[in-house]
Amino acid sequence: MLEQNNTNDNKNLKLPTDLIYLLEAIIFSSVEPSPLAVLEKKINEYFQELSLNPVSKKQIQIKLDELCEVYKNRAVNLVQLSSGYCFEINSSFCELLKPATQSRSSRPSKAYLETITLIAYKQPITRSEIEAIRGVSVSSNIIRDLLERDWIKVAGHKNTPGMPAIYETTKHFLDSFHLQSLQDLPQVNFEKIQNEADLNS
Amino acid sequence: MNHSATPLEPKEYKAPQSLYIPPEALEVYLECFSGPLDLLLYLIRQKNLSISEVSIKKITDQYLNYIQNISHLKFELVAEYLLMAAILAEIKSKELLPKNNNEDEDEQAQMLVENLRQYEILTDAVDQLNQLERLDRDFFRCEVKNIVYPQKQKSFDKNLNLTVSNLYSSFEELMIKKERFKKYEVIFDSISTSEKMDEIMQKLKRQNGEFIRFEQLLNAKEGRLGLVVQLISLLELTKEGSIDMKQFSDGLIYARAK
């Protein structure tokens, strides 16, 4: 028994404790972008197991900035997205990588883009409100695809006859367009159409 | 717009004077517009006009020209275009009428212009959004799939108390377990009514015409199905008139052969 404990201790001594590499490992292995809070939790759980002192968010932030700097001039960059940190291939390699990924990014239709644009700018919005502006019915396929792609979510139901779903964009949508928040959307003069619902009713 | 430009670029397209588009082509052509507002906006831009200065009358003629050709085609596809045609035609017809009430007459036209303006803003927004860097189109995420984290393995106990008798007893246990998985086959006894009728008749005949308790004729050992067949046989025999069934004053049912 005594012997076993000793080996455990020895093993722990060999485990890495360098914050910057720990962060790199966590972010790289995560499928979804890692928010600061999650990083802090994982690191401190790990440190607790090793009986090490916990680290603050600020310390982690400093190391993250350092790590960003390390990857700055590489093909792979560490980027801070709306939902957290993640590794991305620099967009200048887009041409090189395109053939392999072409099928995934099949060109969205005009109707598709119009729908997501309206949801992005006019959220929260119902389907009939989208239809009022577009002048055509919105196909269920588009809504379903947007939901599956995790670009939009149902934020609730409007308290009008039929209880239509209210759509909003997700954090993943912001991540997908390299936006930190909805305020970063390109400026478009959408104010004029505030009372479009009244006009169409 | 780089990524969803309409196939008909303004340069290679001449404003239709005597337009003829084969209906089949028009169907394809319509599909590249996202709706009647899109088509209308396209027609207006074609003339290098802005929405506010466009004459509904002129644009109506042109729009109807397009729609006429397709009205006999797929209605699902063109329903919304036809609705717009109706709105345009209504506005136009109102404009042709002598004007009585200035406020009222323009309302519908104004609404259409407002809709068009909104739609124009939307197309602008679409262009801008489409120009943003987009995941899986312009940049790619590093994806690590199916990471297998080394799990803490159950350590083997090297001091396992393994002896021949241990092995033997566990084998024995297995054999006992195996016994419990014996297969049983359910065999159906086919009981025929006519056989049963004969049986009952013989039984009754042995009584030499004396009455016998109804219950005595039934054999519960043959199970539910057997009892049903026995009852049917008894009823059948009664129907034939081969036996008598009677209820006596004691409330019990008796039977005898005739």
C-alpha cells in the first residue's frame, strides 16, 4: 500500500503544470469553443487534484493572450469567439483547403440568406414577420436547416393566435461569422422598417 | 454579391421590349429570384430607377408580361408572383380611374413602395452578411474528432487465488446455469369436436339412459380449450337430438342419452 502511494506521487510530479500548455491542450481537444469560465474550472479541478494553488481568471487570461501571440503567425490561430476560445485555420488558407471542404459549404440560396439576414437583424422575429418583408412564404426546409446548423434557435412563442415561434440567432451564428456580438453586424439602415408589421397587417 | 448572383447579369440582358422567354426557361429564371419583390426590384434597377421615382403603371406592364407566360405552369411556384400581379393590376386600374379621394387612392401604392424599400434594405444586408468571413467557407475550425481519453484501467489482481478446484467449481456453476436454459416445446393437442361427441355419447350410453350430472361429463384436465370443445360437443349433441339436457328442481343440469 505504501509503495503504491509513492508511485502515485511520483506520477503526479511528472504531470505538466505549465498553465499555457494546459490551456493549449484543453482548447485544442475541445469540439466546441472553450469559454474562459470552463477553462478556469478545468484547470482548477486539475490543480486541486495535484494539491496545487488555484489560478485566477486574470492569470488564465494573461496566458491565453500569450498563447494567441505564439500562434499569431502560424497557419493555425488561437481566436477568441463570442462563445469562447478555439483554434482556427487562418482564412488565407481558404483556397488551399477549399476542395476538401467544398461539399460542406454548399452555396446557400438567396432565400436562405434573406431569411438568416432578417433573423439576424430583426430578432426576435416570427416566421410571418419574415414573410411579410420578403413577400414570399419561408420554406420549412430553410428554417429547419438553420436550426440544424445551430445558427438560430426558438427563443419562445409569441402570444398571438397560433403561438408562432420566435427566432433568434445563436452564439454559434456569431462564431460562424467571426462576430463578437450582434452589434458587430455590418451597419444596415434597418430602422425604417420598424413598423412593417403594421403596414402589412 | 459574389456567391448568389443572379445568372442574368444586367450587361448581357436587354430590357424586354417584345420579350419572349420560353416557359420552361422562365421557370428556371424565376427560381433565381427569391420572390416577386426580388423580381420587381430587378425590373426597377434594370431601368436605373430608384424605388421612389418608379411608375407603378410602367412596371406593371412589364411585370405582367413576365407572369402571363407562366400562369399556366406550376401554380405552387408562381402563386406569390400572381398575387403580386393582382396587386399591381389593382393599383394600375385605380390610377386609371378619375381621382376622387387623394388620400385613399395612393395607400396601396405607397404600401408596395414601402415594401420594396424594405426589401431593398434587406438585399443590401444580405450582401453585407454574405461578404463576412464565414465558417467552413472562408475559415475553418480545427476539429479534433473522437479523442479517446485513456481511461483508468481496472488493475488486474496479480494475487488472484486461482486453483484447479476454483476452475472446476466455476465450471460446475456454469453447467447448472445451462440447465436453466432448457428448451421447452409447447405441443398443441388438437381436440376435435366430433371425437369429443363420440366420447360423450359412449359415456352416456354406459349409464343406460339414466341422467348424469352435467359437470361429470366435463373433464377439466383438458384445459380451457378442452372445456370449450366439450361444451360445444354437448350443445351439438343436444341440437342433433342424440341427448337430453334438463334442469331439475335442485337447480342442477343433467344429461342422458336418448
